[in-house]
Amino acid sequence: MENLDSELAYYIRKLGQKYSTEVSQGKSLPDGAIATFVSAGPFPLSQDELEWLIRELEQSFTTSQKRGASVTSDFRPWLRERKESGDIDFYYWNRLRRYYLEGNVIPPQVVATLDTVTDEILDFSGDPLDPGTGLRRGMVMGHVQSGKTTNYSALICKAADAGYRTIILLAGITNSLRSQTQERLDETFIGKKSVFHALAQEPLPIQTYSTVKRFPAYGTSRDRDFTRDAAGMFFSLAAHSEPIIFISKKNQAPLIRLKDWLIEQGHGAPLASPLLLIDDEADNASINTAKDPAATTAINGVIREILALFERGSYVGYTATPFANIFIDPDTEDAMLRSDLFPKHFIKALDPPSNYVGASRVFAPDGDLRQTMAIVIDDYGTLLPLAHKSDHPVTALPESLLTAIRVFVLSRAIRVLRRQGDGHCSMMINVSRFNSIQERVFGLVYAYLNKLKDAAAVSSGLGEKSLADPAIALLKADFEREFASAGTTFTDVLGVLNEAVGSIIPLTVNMKGGLLEYGRNKAKGLHVIAIGGLALSRGLTLEGLTVSYILRNTAASDTLMQMARWFGYRPDYADLCRVYLPQISLDHYEEINEAIEELRDEVGRMQALGLTPEHFGLKVRQSPTAIRITAANKMRSATQMTVAQDYSVRHLEGYILPNDPRINAANLEEVKRFVREAGEPSVALTNDSSVVWRGVKGAKVLALLKGFSFSPAHGDLGLISGGSSLFIDYFADRLQDELADWDVAIPHLKSGNPSAEVIVPDSSFPLRRRLKGTVVDGGFRVTGSKNRVADPTDAQIALTDEQLYSGQAEIARDKGLRGDKAYCLQRTRPLLLIHIFTTDETNAQLKLRGPVVSLSFCLPATHREAVARTYQVNAVYRKQIQTEADSEAEDDEAMLEEG
């Protein structure tokens, strides 16, 4: 099939031309159009080749991508006028566009969206030829491994065409990531291998799509960050006839060298060469984490100094986890808005293509890959504990890691059978940030991999007799458990096992060395087990990543999300991918995914309201999401914390309770007292699944909330200081108006034995069951891995038919108001849900017996700004919201020093 690449490119080009309107609008081609087009084509094809070609084309033309949302400030459109006047020669972009389309690199509909979105970002960035542009700052929110590099590659090409003459790309904090990014820009912008002092220039495939030979200058190379004696740096910045690009890592030394060189170019005056500075992974190292508000950290300071050297230009930060950027200074709103790297002028949220494998598909409760891809492990405790020192003795690998290695071998074999054997195929093992531990793991992986290779060489050709080999028998058991529905048999796998495992190599990838040389292995693919820590935790792409095994102990959500190198594109092998991780990490990924999706939803809503990045930043700071999302050193807060929380349009659930029967009994008595005082339930609303009261005074609900005990680990509801909580203060601020009158409901089972415990006088009903609850540090988590106590439909209780219809319509319109939010938005009164349920009394760790009670709150929209308050937080609360920032900060600093 490898000979069909040119035919595939031909049909993509011709189909794109014939159906240009459908492609540009992201629509599907007419039914049967592809098969008809190929069947009538000029190439002689066998039936097998024809089916393969049609399948590949259908995948290309059914992949779509939405344009995302944006908020802007001080924006004056300019790009359309210059395009229509013919003022811009889009040489670099047209070359890249043809490379993507005709080279079958990206599906046509995705290229169409890429074109539109990068036009928008370039427009936001300002006209480089207009002296009034000044310095602009923006941010692009992508997804982990979703194509941010593709996006800023296109932006760089268009910016160079439009007149940006100096381009600086900050590419992470490791040498390997900087080198990988330089290679990507060689392929998409520079057009040749960026090697200083090369005897002959080596053009890259993109150059075949240009009619003339033009190349930008480059001040860094594949193997070299910026230095003063770099080739091409012997003449002035103004002497270049084409734009010049610098790709540097975020390390103080090369950035200062670059800054000093730029100062010399200006001879003490501002540089007239328009600047585009792209900051990849902008939430890492670029944020000013100095404790003194008047000070700046080294990297943050030099970035700001470089920007100040230019008369006009634009700073565009790219990140998938943007909370640190938006939450630059939580102590004062004024300081946040004046910060030089706050995205003052625009925020663009990118939507990934439809074939993207991301957190929602893997970790959301309804994700289509969650059941097959995420595998919980718990046998690592003594061999590879989450918390360990650099001298921890690693004498053996956990059985789950040995299983993961075998599963990787099997997935590689199945990919061979699917004619993907010459593609890159990787496994990631990320179990420690210490190089010494990584080396010990490498030795053990090497030994076990060779054991599998020996078994394949000796036994794979013996048919049924091969099962006498214990390694082959284990492989068969793994195959039947994981891949029974993969469309092949274990007999087929045995036929290619020797080929599949024979080419796999283990490799450590860390600051001391180890390069993933995918570029040098394009012909037959690199098949590798990459073992590392920090170098694998952010930015680096592992091509063809199929199996991941991760044991990193971090509670900083943005850091944990960036470790998810397994996100990305898995054409025709997503069903083979596996992620092995502890339950605590799975829980955390589910929570952070929900938080980040909330943030993206907020961009869309604020765009519809015409609000600015300043409003957006303040809104995020007022969200409970923000304080649990990023490391404390990026928030610059300690024991004293100033926050203004906004709980509007939320279902706030008390899913963590103290694991103490006395506290539960007291909570139950509080609820009984409240119910007695509420009086008779509403006959019109009470039914066979809930008891409902209408018009309960907010003062009574607030009294119940103050008398109810949640776990101190519950950041929103747990008491902080002075007998208050973040939600209690929010509630109290609105007690006289928006939250003055409440609906109250007790949801229950429709059928079953009524509870002997009388909650509602003269009424009895069967209680719900919460059997998946788990006991964790901090208390009883009601539904185990989920941050819920309610059922999915509870947020609809006490709504009118009209309100229910409007909520369903909001969800159908896909305005970013998923589930509970859509129904909370319809409320004119808030809803208190009293959850009474039984638990798994066979759980020895669970001390609660009999009915257990918790609360949740469905809150309507608010028309009042949240009030900022300063809290004195205790050690438990501080641990929850500040995470393990010290460890993460030490990691970053160590990498910067080594880099």
C-alpha cells in the first residue's frame, strides 16, 4: 500500500477542488461521491487497493473541526482589507497549505478551519505595517497534543507574509523539546534542514509545493540554541531580505544572549522590525512566580525585556492549561490586569478536530474510550511508590508494568497486521522525576523486553505448542482480555510477533540524554519504549503513542494534564491504546477535564456577551475551578488568600463527607429539623421519585448549610475560618434577593422497601443506594471516582415543563451549557437537594451505617459581582488548593538549571 501515497494525494487535491464549497464549510461530501470518483479515476487499482484508498479518503473528508470562540479588547480589524487589496503575497502560507492538502498531511476540512482560525489570530495580533499597532498580548487555548504546533506554524507563515520580520518561538524548557520544535518548523516554515555550516542545503518536502525558492533566515538550528557566533548572525537584523526566526528554549542564558544581540541591533533605539513572539506552553516558566509583587522571575523578566525592544509586535501564548496565565496575580485585580504577559488583547479557544483523542473521550464519565483505554493499577506501592527519593531501591517492576509492556508488544503486532508496521509506535513509562530511578527502570525493562524477544524468536512459530512457553501463554491471556474484538486472532498475532517485538528498543529520555529520533526513522518507523520523567511531561510528542504507564505524584492539575502525552490522533488504532494509572490520577483527570471544559464554555458565553479578556480573567478568578487548577507558586498566595467566588449556574455538590457516624447522625438531625420547619410539601410537585417544597426561605436554607458538616477537604463547602466557607459567603451576599426563596427536594427511589427512618413527617419512601463510595484521605467520597452525590437528572427537579424544554434546547444548540448547567440557567429560584441514601456496609473502612445524608445546590444565574474576601486558611485547606507546588517548582528550577 505504500505505493498509493501519490494516488491518495491526487484524489485529495481533485476532490478538494470539485467540492471546494463543502470542504470550506466543513460539510461532508455527497453519499457515494468518493467511491464514484475513485472508480472513474486514472489509476489502475486492485480491489484491495481500491478499498484501502476509499477508506483513507473517507477518513480525510469526514474529519471536521469547529472554529472555537474568542474574546477581544481594543481590536481594529485590518487583515481583510489588506487581503482584498492584494497587498499580501501569501507565499509561505500557500506553500504550507498545499503541503498539508496535496501531501495528505491534514484532512481538507481541518485545513479549511486552520486557515480561518489563523486569519482570526493574525487579525487579533495587529497589523505589523501600522505604526499604531504597538505591543499586543494574546493567548490561544488548545488541547494537549491536539495540534497547537500546527496552528502556530500556520500563524508564523501568515505573519511572515503579512510583514512580521522577526519571529521568536519559545519552545518549552528542555533541549529535546526545543530540537523537536525546530525540526517541525523546518518542515512547515523554513523549508530546509536548519544546520549551521552545512556543506549543502538539504531541502524538505514542503519546498516542492513552491514555485520559487525562498527561505526565511534562522538564528537557531536543530542542534543549537541561540549563540552570538551562530551562522547568519554576522550581519545586522535589517540586512535580511526575508523574515528571521529564532526557536529558543525558555532558559535564562540563551534568552539573555538573544536579548543582548537584539539590543545591539537597535543601537539603543527601539527596533523597527515588527515582532511576533510565540510562547509555546505559555503557562510553564513564563509566569511570574516571584513572591514579591514588585519583582519578576528570570524567564518572565527577559521575555518582557525582549518585547520592550520593539516598536510594535505581538506576544501570543499557546497552552492547553491556561489557568496560570489568566490567574497571574490573585492578590489584586489591578496588578493582574497590568501584568505584561496577561492576555490583555485577545483569548482564542481552539476546538480540536473530530478525530482527536482527548481528555473528554478518555476520562469523562461518558467518554467512549474510558472503559477500554483507562486501566486502574494498585500494585506499585512497595516497588515504585508515588512518593520516593532518588535513592529508592528498584529491584523489580510491578506486575502491572510487565503487563503493560506485553500489551504494547501485542498492540504493535496488531498494527503490523493492520499494515501500520512501518509507522512510529511508542510506549511511555513515566514513574519518577529522578534520573537515577529512570535508569534502574530502564535496566529492568530492557531485561524483560529481551525475554519477550527470545520467547518470540523461539516459540512464536510453534503454533499451539508455543503456549508451553510461559511468556507466550501470558501474551495470549493479555490478548484475550484486551484485544478479543480487535478484528484478528492470536494465531495471526503469533505469525508477526517476532517482527513486531524485534524492532522495539527501550530508551531513557531525560535531561542527561536520549533523543526520540522519529525523523531519522521515517521509512520503517521508530518502535520505542520511552522511559523518563520531566522530559516526557510537557510538550514533547511521542509519535504513535499506544501504551502509557504513569505513576507521577502531582496534584497540580495543569501539570498532571500536561503529562498526558497519550492525547492526540490515533488513526485506525485508538482501540489499541491503553493508559495504566492509579485511581487517584484517574479521579484527578476526570476533575481537571471538567474544569477545563468549563473554562472553554465560558469563552463562548463571554464572546456572545461581547465581553473582554479582562472580564474573562476576573470571571475565572471568581470560579472554584481556578484555585484547584494550578500550582501555588503560580498563584503567589500563602496562608492569607483573597478570592471572590462565583457559583452561578452551577450544581454544587457535597460529595465528600466526614467518615464519622457521630457527625452523620448530627447532620441527619439538622435535616430533620429543617424538614419539620419547612412544613407541608408541595402536592403539585411531589411524585414517586421526589418530595418537593416550594418557596422555602433562604434564611432557613442558610441555617441548615451552616449547621451541616462536610469534610474539611471539600474546598467549596468545608469551613475555612470564622465558621464560614466560600459558598456560605456567596450565599449570604445574595440572601436578600437572588437567593431569598428556594425550592427544596428529597429525591428517592421509585420502588422498594420504605425506609424505617422517618425524615418527612407522615411520609416514608425507599432510599437511594450509593454502593461505590470510597474512603479517601479527608473523608467519605460518596460516588467513588466521581465528584457527585446527585443523579444526572436531579438538576431538573422542580422545573416547569417550559423550563425543561428550554434546558433541552440549550443542550441541543451546543452552546457549551452541558447537563446541569443548562438546567441551572433556567431557574428563577435556587434548588436545595437533600440526598439520603444507604451505603456499602461491607466496606470495612467505612464507618457510616444506616441512612447517610448530604446536600447539593442548583444555583441560577447571578446579576451581582462576587465580593472579594481575604481568608486565613488552615493547613488542610491550604494543602488541598495549593497542591504540591514546592515539588513542581523544584522540578522546573532543576530543569532550567540543567538546560
